[in-house]
Amino acid sequence: MLTARLTDPGLYVGQLREMLRNEIRYTSAADGGPANLELKGGTLGPLSVFGAGEYAKGGLMTVTEYLGRTPWNGPDGRYGGGGDGAGKRGVAVWQAAGVR
């Protein structure tokens, strides 16, 4: 994402945003949190709190540190903002977490 943003903004705004929409569409558990998708059979697993943490740590933090608020944070660029990116997924993970 960072490379596309710096070298091909059209790719970043077009194809990568579509990729984000597909990621949300195909890997969201019933509560909106992220789930693992079995590629061979297309079966969606249960909410993956570990996967959500890895997603945030390994990808989302780097993008947010460099680019600031983006659609990967939420539809309006705020964490916890709703339907896209980390927003709705983050809320679902906090609600499912075993420790409060």
C-alpha cells in the first residue's frame, strides 16, 4: 500500500481500495470482526482475535504512522469509525476479548 501510494496514486485509490472492500466482504465474521478464510473451500472460520492483532501490528500501524488516517482505519478515517478497515473490526475484537 505504501509503495502504491508513493509511486502510483491511481492504483492506491482504485484497485487497492477495491481490495479492501473485498477483504472486508470475504473475511468478516457475523459480528463484523476478522475471521480466517479457507481459500480452497471458501469456508469462513470464527472471529480471530489473534489474527486481528497481527493485522493491526503488522500492517495497519505502519500505514497509519506514514499516511495518517485512511480508509483502512474506518470509512471516515477514524479508528472505531464503522464499516471499513480497522474500525468495525476493532470494535468487534474488543467486544469478544476475554479480558475486559
